[in-house]
Amino acid sequence: MTAGALLLAAALDALMGDPRSLPHPVRVIGRCIAWYDKFVWARCRSSRGLLVAGIGLAVGLPACVFGLSAGLLSLAERLGGLVGSVATIWLAAATLAARDLWDHGRAVERPLLAGDLPVARQAVGMIVGRDTTHLSESEVARATVETIAESTADGIIAPLFYLAVGGVPLALAYKAINTLDSMVGHRDERYIDFGWASARLDDVVNWIPARVTAGLLILSAALTAHRSYDVGRGWIVLLRDGGRHPSPNSGRPEATMAGLLGIRLGGTNFYDGVAEERPLLNPEGRAAEPQDIAPALRLMVMTSWLGVILAAGGRWLL
């Protein structure tokens, strides 16, 4: 994959996002995971069996995705240079989620600012796993900002990192791992064994991108030089609170975002009616407000383009 193809893929994602009318590899990956999940649970309930089946899924699916995508691109290149280039750009764009994250964030922000809390709750429910039926205005804003921060890492910077390191096949393998974590990498009774390997593998592959994202968020705030951002506070909260999150990675961009915006993230979330306490990030900060979504989205956009520049530069050097 050339640096130019990567730039075109980022531009295509910014222009189109994820049109639901077109096929998307991540949706295919999701269907495969769902099928395997049902297949295993129909035949195995022992803790050891579920653990082994989960390890097989965590290793096998990304490997298959890598091999199939590499074969598909090789075939496309043999059909013609233009066909190969189009396939590469389209698949690379499918690994990125900047436009989708922008659209989802705005879909929450608009009704919140208009005072339509029920619609805002419904919109935020599309991007978070927590219960949203009874969220307050501030809690909806907090959930949205947390998602913007986390998804900047695993939906944008991480795919760019793997596109730079290994091209489309490696980036798609990463998306398979990330999708596995979101679907089965839970700590509840059903997935504690079956999803263990997927969750641990996701922790490994996101370790570098999460920390790169935190640094790029701070650089974006410094370059923007907008009064909404406190760059010094961003550094302080990242270094102090970044490791408090249950995830070894998500806390880094979330803590950085909390410090830059001067808001308090974390706290009590409900999942299927069960309360889960998350450590507070920047506990001295104020409660999140609807007006915090726009500056969070601006940081996401700036960070995305810095990531694109770095990734394209990396491909050019390679």
C-alpha cells in the first residue's frame, strides 16, 4: 500500500463514512463471530472447553481475515493496476471510522442542545454499551465524550498504525480483533472464559495506538490553541489518571480528553441494570455538558489528520 493510497483512503472515509447500502468487511466479520458464538454454545458449556474455543476464535479469525484480504488484493492486482488500487483504497477506508464517529457524535449533540433528551439518549445508545434509558443530560454528554476519546484510538489511530506497519491485511486483522473484543470480550458470566483471549489480544494490539492517540490529542489541542483546551492539564491528567481505567488502554485517551476539556469522566455506569463503578478521571473537573461534545469532536478530527500524516509518512519511508 502506497502513501498516496492511504491518503485517498482517509479522504474517502471522511467523505462517505460507512454507507449502510454497501458491503462492509467489519459487518461480515461480525456475522462470522455471531455464528461461531452460537455454534460453540450449542455444543460446549464447560469452562475449559469455552476457553479453548475462545482462544481458537481469537487466533483463527484475525489470521483468516489477514490471509483472505491479502489473497483478494493479490487477485485484484493481477486483474489490473486500477482494480488493485481501487480495492486497496476501499478496504483501507473500511478500517477507518472518523466520519462515522463525527456523525454519531453530532447525532447526540444536536438533540441535547435542543433540549430533546429522549432522542439524545436514543442516539447515544447507538455508540455505547451502557444502559441509556435514564441517563441525565450530563451523563449523555459524558458517555459521548468518553466514546469519542476511546474511538479516536481504536477506530482511527489504531487502524492507521496498522495500515502503516502492514498495509490493508494487517489493518483488517486488527479490525477483526477489535470487533471480537466488542462482541465477546466481556467479563460477564457468558463470556468470562469464551471471550478471555479476545479481550487480552485486544489489550496487546491497542497498547501502542492508545498512547500515540493520547499524545496526538495533546498535540492537536496545542496546535489548535483554542480556549476550550487546557494543554497543561491534559498532560497532568494523562500521567496521573491514565492508568486508573479498568482497561490498560482506554484510560489514556479518556484521561487526556478529560484534562484538555476540564471535565470529569468516569463514574457509575449501568449495564443490563447492574451498576459498575469506573474510577474518576480528572475528578477535580466539572461535570460534562452538551457544549463539550463539539470541542471533543474537533480534537478527534485534528488528531485523525495528524494520524493520517504520520501513517502516510510511515508508508512512504517503508
